[in-house]
Amino acid sequence: MQDFIADFIIWFSQAFAIAQYPPYAALFIMGVSVMISTISNLAMKKFADMRRLKRYQAEIKQYQQMKQEAEKTKNEKLLKKVRRRKAYVDRIQREMLGARCKPTLLFFIPFILIFSVLRMFYSPEGIDLVVAVLPFNAHELLPFLVGFIGHPTAAGFGITYWGFYFLVGLGLSSILQRIMGTQIT
């Protein structure tokens, strides 16, 4: 088994060697991020009842507004109504969490394998490679970024694989959720 994994990593490194360094590394990681987000959103649409989840979200929002109003005005009738609805709201929140976790559980192991391969690809010999460079010195403004998502380079601030994937994933997944109708606000 170990030989198969090592052989696959060697093949992957040779086949995608151009995608190991900027600017192609950033494009490759964006492509992987779009692919993973798309698969996750398609699974969410397939395995979750989106209409029911949106209805539940609206009910939770209404409950929270009612609760705020009751606490603000100290209206005893409203406070009693809030207490009665609390168990129901807790139940639908648990149901929403379960519905959103089902697709994640289905694809968890394949995604972990993808991330492991990419981690080995972008960290040969344990050294994180720079996959994208910001053309300014972000570390001067935000010094905690050094070592967290990247490190300074001669051309600006270099972002490593994990930092870049995190930044791209946050932005693209939100856009894809809106496009595919799986975002619940």
C-alpha cells in the first residue's frame, strides 16, 4: 500500500509539475476549490430538502427577533411564548445541522485524500512552497500572518497552499452556494 501511495505522489508531481509554482499553482488550487465546492453543493441539493431548511431558517430568525423583543420590552406574554417555542426551535436547529452534515459525511474521506495529496505536492520535504504572491507587504500591516498563511518574499507576501486554499475556499464557496441555491441565510 505504501508503494502505491508513493508511486501516485511521484506520478502526480511529474504530471502536474507546472502547477507547483506561481502563477499556475494559484490557478490549480482555485480549480480544485471550485471542484470541491461544486461537489459539496450538488450533494447538498441532492441529499437535503432545501425548501424545508430555508423555512426552518426563517422560523429561527422570527423566533430570535421575538426573543429580542421580549427581552427588550420585558413583556410577560411574549416571554412565555418564547419559552414555549424554545424546544421546537432547538429541535429544528438540530435537524438543520444533521441535514447539512449528511453530504459532508459522504465526501469526507475523498476530500481528506485530495487534501493529503495536495499537501504532499505543495510541501515537498516538509517545506511549504509559495503558491501565490501578494504584490504588497501584508506582513508589515498584519504581522501575525507570517508563518500562519505565508511568509515575506522579495516580490511581496508569499502565501502557502493552506493559506491560499483557505482564502480562495471562503470566497468561492460562498459565491457557488448563492449560484446553486444552497446558501441558507
